[in-house]
Amino acid sequence: MGLIRAAAAAAGKTLADQWLELFAADSIDNDILMVRGRIQSNRASSNKFGNDNIISNGSGILVADGQCAIIVDQGEVVEICAEPGYYTYDQSTEPSIFRGDLAASVQAAFDTMVNRFKYGGDSGKDQRIYYFNTKEILDNKFGTPNPIPFRVVDASIGLDIDVALRCAGTYSLRVCDPIALYKNIAGNVASEYRVSDISDQLRAEFLGALQIAVSKLSDLGLRPSQIPAHVDELCNFMNQALASKWKEQRGIEVVNMAMNSVTLPEADAEAIKLAQKAKMNATAEMRAAQNAAATQDAMRSAASNEAGAAAGFVGMGMAQNSGAGVQAVYEAAAAQNAAKAEAAPAAGTWICSKCGAECTGNFCSKCGEKKPEEAFCPKCGKPVAAGANFCPSCGAPLA
């Protein structure tokens, strides 16, 4: 009886797989990376026993916008299509009596039924269609549980310190290589493969790459507060850092990022402010300007003294004396600048780096050293010394 049942099963399943099918994937959720294609049928369909693992010759395959389809035959990827449209599959190893010459199709169907008899009614073949979500997958959140080291360099104020910053935001990704995704992590799933199935691994690798990308932004001379305005550069650095793990192994890439404000520990933020304030007092002009502002405040306070006219006049006298001190600071600054101007070499002269002599030609008149080639800052256009890493005028990186 087993042979009879096998023969009946072989005949029934062979006839069921003779119908031409339409394979498609319903609308794919934002969280889904890959989903298995199924035969599309309804209550009015006569094909209620077709096998999803068999694609009859001449069956239709529908690919929608934002989808990519692959066909796997006997465990091997044989077709891929990323263009939306309707396609007819004509390379199936399962013939159909509804396609081509009827006599030849019937004979091929009979041969298939005989072959299935050997497998107890099963086909002994496996053909599958998988659909990939090629749309941008949004709203993947990230945050740094531990501070990221960041080097703050500002040549204009002589600042070079390491700080610890924290950041958070969202990023989007998409499938850029369906074959790599299928072969390496999502192959042969029963129904679908979601981002949540690998989200913990992706998040850990994303944060590791974020530290590398942020350090490269530091090399560009950016301050922590400027990082959210340079997300395009950050994305490029992220994809470079994730190229081997995400793009090559999993067929995924980062599309875009959105960052919230970057935060620093209070001690690190205060250290940067102190360095900036110290720079403000580095020149006589800046010190004189601050003294002048303080003098004006003192004079206004003295004029409105509520202790009486006598006390107000005393305050006015102290403010005038303070103003005289400011004038002295300005005069000292002017004398200092004049001394610098006199000490500066004349236009067209250069200082030999070998012997220190002041020269005017293309070669040093004392030791014969060649005049160095002039370099200019690409940002402000002012001359810079050969081999310098930052512009002394604007602080822009030169490397």
C-alpha cells in the first residue's frame, strides 16, 4: 500500500505544481531585511496545493519598488533582480503542461511524476524566492554608554587637550549587497529576517566604529560643538570603519545620521573656557580693552552712588585714575607693536633656516642655502611656514 500511496502522492503533487504561479512579497515592514516569497492565491484559485519550494516553468515573479529578489535553486543563487516589474521564469527544472507544446509538456510532467515516485511523492528539488528590503531603514537609535576620547586642538590659542564626550542620535541603514546578506547571515530563513535579529551586534559594532570616526573628525581640527554640523563627513568615516564587517560580510551600509548635541564633562568644558579666556589676555590690546570696559562700569557705578555726592565724587576720582591706567596700557601696547614692526624683516626678505642670516635673493648670501618655497593657507590665504601642520593666522589644518 505504501507504493500505491507514493504513486498517488506523486501524481497529485505533480499535477498541483503544474499550475502557473505568481510569486511576490507583501509590503515589507521597515524592520525586515529579507522575507521569503510566497505563491499568491485566493479563495477563487484552483491551485490550493502548490508547493512554495517549486517554481513551475512560466510562472510569474513580481518585484515591487524598494525590493530585490533572488532565486535559489538547489541551495545556489541562480538569479537576482533589483528592477521593479513583472518577470516570467523560464529556466525551471519543473515543467508545466500550461506552457509550450502540450504533448511535450505532458511527457515532461509524466517524467517528473515518475521521478517523484522515487522520493515517496516529494519532488526531490528545492527552489525558493527571497525578497530583500532595499529601502532606507530609519530610526535606529544609538548612544554612547561610555565617554569617547576626543582631542581638541586649536592652534590659534595654543590648545591641545583630550576630553571625554558623549553623544546620542539615530542612524539609517540599507541593504547594499543582497547576496552577501543571504549567504552570510540570513540564508534559508523560514519566513523573514529582521533588523531586530541582529540589532545588538550591529549596535556594538556601530559604537566601536563611531569612536574611530569621531577621532578622524578631531584630526580635522573640529571642536566638540561642531560635530553635529558635520554628519556627512561622519557618515563617510563610519562606512570606512564598517566596510569589512557590514558592507563586505553582511551587505549593509550606513545611509545617514542625526546627532543630538554633544556633551562634555563639566571639568573638560571649563578647561576649554579657561584656555580661551587666557588667550584673551595674551595681548596688551585685549588687556587694555577689558580694563576700559571695567573702567566704564566703575564710572557708571560711581555716578549713581546712593551713599551721597561726596562718595560719588570719590568713586569718580577712582574711576578716572583707573582710566589713566587704561591709557597707559594702550600706550604700552602701541610701543610694543611698533617695536615688533621695527624688528620684523623688510618686505621681500627671508630668514635662512640654516644659519639665521637675513637674505633678499633666492640663495643665502652667507651659507648658500636655497630660499624655501612659499606656502599659503587654503582657508585664509595667508603665508605659512613650510612643514607647518596648522595655519598660525586662522588655525586651519594644513595636512
